Amino acid sequence: MRPHLAPGPRRWLWHTVLVAGLGLVPAAVSADTDARQWLGRMKAAAANGSYQGTLVFSAGGVMSSSRVWHFRVGEHTYERLEAQDGRQQRIYRHNDDVRTVWPQTRTAVVERRETLAAWSTTPQAVDPRAADSYDVRHEGAGRVAGRDAAVLVLVPRDTLRFMQRFWADQVSGLMLRADVLAADGSMVESSAFSSIELGVKPQPELVLQAMRDDDGYRVLRPQVRRTTLEAEGWQLARPVRGFALAGCVLRGVEPGAAEPPMLQAVFSDGLTHVSVFVERFNAERHRSKAQARMGATSTLARHDGEHWFTVVGDVPLVALEQFAQALDRRR
């Protein structure tokens, strides 16, 4: 919810190998190599191992917390997230099957993980190719949830991304805290473990049993199918620098439905995801151009001819403006 290494980093790595072979690795190069290796460790730790804890999210002066469980058994991954505030939302995942439950309304939604961008029970899982768009710096050590951590800062090379600061567990590499920062260094949002246990005994039934519980629930299964931009009559005419198309799906594909399906195209730079939703313009539902922001997540909606575009992502508004202009109808 893809790895790809641009020629620039490849040349940089080859230069590092040559210098290292001569025993002449400069301190700055060594530090940068170490920072990039941490990105790889964080990605592996986000998928492997078993842990549980409490994750706290804060943005705009509002805080919320969730209990999380992540179990790895062979090739199988089991995840469980329970919000401790608000609507008490619960999310369960077994491999690519995801079930979202709202106990208060007795409603459950069943979807595939591939259509949910990069949902995970860790603050963030970083693809090492993020180093193509950010300068990665290792800025010493810190502590999160009572554990020693390495502190990394990812400084964007343009205005299309936010600055990021990560705390990675020194032993496992697991992301313990992730901050999103504005260009002036001020906090936009933060997610961090307040407590965590690593290496816990896997309990798959803690997830599977909840996924099987349909008693008294209204179960919704959104109609989604994979597709391509070209198959739906679109083309990526103006790519946004650093972002690659991760995939496309059609939502609401139901025979005889009153509304035609909505196209969702997901883009990623290895760290951040942006979704572009395209649907037929409906004057009763779609008003004038609008934009909103909550924490790092911004939303932009606009009308273009027969279509209505909605762009959502954890990027500055200037990036959303580019994504809103990225697609053209094919002739």
C-alpha cells in the first residue's frame, strides 16, 4: 500500500561502496548510510514480530488512544486495534482481510487491506525508497515508552511533503513514535506508544474470533474491484514529483446502482499516501470547491467538467492542488 530505487541513490550507494573499500568513509556519509539502514529496519519490524501496547495520537490539541495487538505466526499476520475514545471503533486484520466494527451502532464493514492504503497498527511503516524524496538524518538517541530509541529526521527536498521525525526501538527497529512537523519545525500531529510489550506470545484467536462474530451486527461489504487508470478512461498527465501510482480501484460497483462507481487512485512516495477520488458530478451533492485540514491530513474537492475530484492525503495543500490537476481524460 512498491519499492523502487532511483538512479540517484544507486549512484550514491556505489560511491559509498568504493570509498568504504578504501577505508575512507567520511563521517557524514557513514551517518547517512546508518539512517537509511534504520528505514529498512523499521519497515521489517512493522511487519514481523509480535507486540502489544497503547498508541496515543494527538493533533490540534485533541488526543485519543487505542490499544493495539500485532501477531506474526509464520506467513500470517494478525492485528487488532481498539479505540479507547469516541465511537470505540475496532479494527481487526488477518493478512489482507480487514473488519472494522462500531459496537455502538452494531455495524461491521468488511474490506480488503489493499483498498485501505497503508493501514497498520504501528505509527508508520516506512519504505526505504522514501530516501529518494527526503534527506534522512540520524539525530542521536531518545526514549519512548521506557525503551531506548534512535531518533531520525526526514527533511523533504521540496514543499510537497511534511518534515517527519521518528523514534525507532534500538533493539527491534520498531517505530515507537512518529511526528509530523511543519516547515518551521512546529508540531502538526504525533502518534506514539505510551506503553508497549515486545516479543509477546501470539494469540491469533484474539483476532479471528472477533472477525467471526456477526451476532446482532449489520455487516456491510463495500463493492470494490481493482482496475487501472487507462481502463477507466484516464491518464496520469501531470505526475506529482516523488509520488508513484500504487494502485487503482473502483468503489461502489453494484449492478443496477443509481450512482456510477467512484474511481480511487492511490499514490505513494514510500512514506506518505495520497488518494484521488473521481466521480460523476452531481449538482445536488457537490457544491463549490472546498478544502479542509485535520492534523496532517488535508482534503481538497473541486469540480471539473462532468467530474468531481476529491483529494485526501497527509501532505501540504500545495501538493493536493497538484494531485487535483494530475489526471486527464484519455482521448
